[in-house]
Amino acid sequence: MWHRERQITDLEQRRQCYVTANSGYRRYRVELMNYLWLVHKGEVTPQGRADLEDARHAMHAAFAEAQMIASDPVLAELDAMTHTLSRAYSRTMRLEEGNPRPGQSFEEIHAVLAGVGDQWQAMRGAMRADLGVGPASDGPPAVGP
């Protein structure tokens, strides 16, 4: 009986971790897009910067939690999304400083951020499959006899 209860607890812990991660990554992407627009329009404000940094720190905290709980396939997807968003962040900061590298214009950064749909779908799909609710799963995860 204890084994089954532990499996149920572990499943709920992963589910909550994935909700937090999905929410945190989504918020960070939105704030990064908002900030990119502020940079583009030359209207960066301390509040805009604070909103971005709050979302960025929340995403990093969600990622740190996931590193302790998530399955390997989910962690691989989160790692890839973290990399994509981190690159967009650093490119946005260089654009704000007036030092964009070739291929890092507003339009190109915006296209990356707007085009993460397939990557997002893969990340969410890995989470759902790990929880036994996605199409990649064969039904609910095993919770013991």
C-alpha cells in the first residue's frame, strides 16, 4: 500500500512541477516579447525591466525545481526551451545596448520568440506523456498494484 501511495504522491509532485514550469516559461516568453517591443520603440522603463527580470527569475526557479523532479524526456525539452529563451534574452539585451550582432535584429528576435510553437508543443507533449495524459502515453502512469 505504501508503494502505491508514494507513486501517487510522486505523480502529483511532477504534475505540479510541470504546471509551474509551463506557467513560468510562458510568462517569461510573454515578458521577453513585451520587453523586446519596448526596446524596439525606444520606450524601456524601469518597470518593464523589473517585469522581465521577475519573470526570468521565476522561470529559472521553475527550471531548478524541474531539474530535481522531471523525467529525462521532460528535462531535455525544458533545457532546449531554456536555451532558446536565454539566447533571445541575450540578443534582446545586445539590441537594447545598440550592439546587435548580424542576424539579431528586432524582426529576427521577434520571429524566434513568436516561432517557438513547435518547441512548446514538444515540451508540453513530453510533460503530458510523463503524466500519462498525452498521446505519446499508453494510458495513465502505473501506480502499483
